[in-house]
Amino acid sequence: MKLGTIKPGTIYGVGLGPGSQDLMSVRADRLIRQASHIAYFRKKGRTGHARSIVEGMVALDAIELPMEYPVTTEIPFDDPRYNELLAAFYERSVARLTEIADAGGDVVVLCEGDPFFYGSFMHLYTRLQGRVPVSVVPGITGMSAAWTATGQPVTWGDDIMTVLMGTLPEETLVEHMAKTDALVVMKIGRNLDKIRRALTRAGREEEAWLIEYAAMPRERILPFSDAGDSAPYFSILVVHGNGRRP
Ligand SMILES: C[S@@+](CC[C@H](N)C(=O)[O-])C[C@H]1O[C@@H](n2cnc3c(N)ncnc32)[C@H](O)[C@@H]1O
């Protein structure tokens, strides 16, 4: 390194696991406790779920960088304005993180579950690549905690498992629900009715479980048929595979 040049810092995308501090990796734990800068996504005016998972672990003098979504559910995600607003938001967030890394600081970005699995961090990651050093720490996914909570294995032998987002059109849900062995549906929330119709059409409604807040203090497991009209953001549907076994 030339005299006078600053070694850039690293942006760490750190998987926090499903929501319990003792389900975090040793590496994640170490990075969070040592972090000088901690960034996390949140809805405007909220603490942010990722931030609340690490409560008590962050150094008192750490600099916190909340990244507040400009929209969450106010505009439908197929509206072109949604993409424009979010793209601009990710660019602004990347500019902030890059500035800190260019000045030699490391930043830990808190990610629920696993950073590369349907998370917001991926949108920063692709923009940061080639600009500053980036490192990703995997985490236990929410779905892993969900099927563990049911106390039954999810895939056996050569079972095929399908992961669907509740935001998909009903026809797509039916098509994939009907042909898979094991099934996971995430992003249930306000899509619950559509998911219920799709499950019934696919003939899978009797096999489905709903797990709310997996691995969190409010964890609840119920047959999907007992679910009410809505489900919390942190809920996952699981249908267990029933495949080949000795
Ligand atoms: C944007 S995705 C993030 C997934 C995350 N990166 C992961 O690895 O699990 C958000 C969805 O994950 C699911 N989810 C994540 N953690 C959960 C948990 N502990 N309990 C229930 N659902 C969870 C919910 O379906 C929620 O709508």
C-alpha cells in the first residue's frame, strides 16, 4: 500500500438467523459485538426487527445507520413507481456505506435469516460489488426454524421441496403446490386468503401448517386450516414431504 492511501473497510452482510440470539453463528456474534458501524433496514418510525434481534449485543459507542424503506406496502410492487423508489433508496444506502468503507471503516449490515435468501441485503450487495470489499455471513433461515418448530422432518429421500412467495399469482401457487412433495410458503401476511384458495385447489390444505414467529418468544404453530383471516409478517406455511425412507 502506498503511503497516505487508506485501506478500505469491509461491508459485512451478516445473517442473524430466525430471531433468537443463540441461533446466530459464532462469526455473526463476533462481528456484531465488535462492530464500529451497524446498518439495518427498517420501516419508518419502527425499531426494525433486525435491530431488535441484536439488542444488548451492539457496543454502546457503535454508530448506527438505520436504512428506512421509502415504501413497504403503500404502493403495489408491480407499480413502476415502487421499483424506482426502491432503486433510488438502495443507491442512497450504498452511497452511505461506500463513504464509510472508503474512509477505512467496516460496516455490519444486519440481515434477518440468511442474507442471500429473499432478503433486502442482496440489493445492496450487487451494487457494492467491485466498489468496496464485501463479505457475507450465512444464517439459519426462517423456514428452517419453522419446520423445526413443527417437530417433524420436512424432506425425506428424494422429496422435491418448493419455496413459494405468497405474493405470487394464485394460478402460479396452485401449479407449484400441486406438483411438489414438501412445500414452504413465505410472505403470507395479506396474501393469506389467496394462499388458502390455492392450497384447496391443489388439494393440499389438510397437510399444511402455519408457523408464526418461528424461534421467537411469540412462536405459534397451528394447522393452516385453523388460521384466521390474516397472519403476521413473520409467518411461514410448511407442508412436510413424505418420501422414501428405510
Ligand atoms: C424478506 S423474507 C426474508 C427471509 C430471510 N432472509 C430468511 O432467510 O428467512 C421475509 C419472510 O421470511 C419469513 N420469515 C423469516 N423469518 C421468519 C421467522 N422467524 N418466523 C416466521 N417467518 C419468518 C416470513 O415469511 C417473512 O414474510
